[in-house]
Amino acid sequence: MLSRFNKNILTGILVLLLLNTYVFESEILNVLIGIAVFGIFIYSNRKVLKTLSLLEIIGMIVFIFAIISLLVGFFYFIAGPLINRITAGWLNLLVAIFIVIVILIPALGIIYKGMRVITKNKFPVMKTEIDDEDRKNYPKDKQIQQLASEGRTVEAVRLAREKYGYSLLKATDYIQYLKK
């Protein structure tokens, strides 16, 4: 299983490669990197995606496809011709950066909020705190509970992380929950 650090590095490398493909305009490389980024997204969110119904997943796909289609249409028919009319190279670059920032940031916010509505706040997960609702879903694991009751907290946390894929924070909370 990839650590969060490795996932971030891998995602960063793929994003840089994706940018690089636009410089060389290689269609095959674009497709391969797009598939790799999609695969990393699915892999890193597999636990949450398993909790979604088929209808929610289809709704997310259709919603994202619609937003991306609108963005492509905007950049192709409006932003592209506007940028091409500017003859000064430095101004051309500044306008391009400005348009990307002004359009993409709200679009990402729309995608985020839309996905939260479609999945009834299950995805994307942005929680940083563990609440009582999370604790109700903790599994009853006799082996981990025994380690925790014997005072072998570090081993119990390690086993909980390996067995259930918990973060360090959640595994520590899980052990504290089992000790009560």
C-alpha cells in the first residue's frame, strides 16, 4: 500500500508528465498519463468508492463529464481565440494564466460541491477529526484489543494500520476506543 507521501509524489510526477505532454503534443502519451492519473485516483479512494451506490458513481461521472465539457467549450471557443488575438508575448501569457485561474478554481469548487451533493456528503472526504459516528463503525478485533489491554499500544496501532488501512490518527483513536 502506498503511503500518503508516495501518493503525493506519484501524483506530482504524473501531473508534470501531463504538462510535459502538452509541450510535445503526444496524443498517445496524453492518453496513457490520463489513464494512470485515473488509476491513482481510483486506487487512493477505493475505500470510499466502495461505500457509494452505482447510481451515485454514475451521477458523479456524468456530472464531472458535463463540467469538463463546459470547460473545454469555454477554452476552445472563447478563451483560445481571445488569447490568440493578443500579440504581445508576455501579455498573452499573463492573460492565459489569469483565465485559467479565474475559470478553473471556481470550476473545481463546483465539482467538489456537486460531488458532495450527489454522494450525500460521502465523497470527497475532507474530514480531519474523528467523531462518535466514526467510532460506532470501528470493528471489534480481539487481537488488537488484547494488545491494547496488555499495554502494547505501539504494536496495536501498527496492526490496526496494517489490517484496516487507518491513518496514524485514526488507528490511535481506535486503540483508545478499544481500551475504554
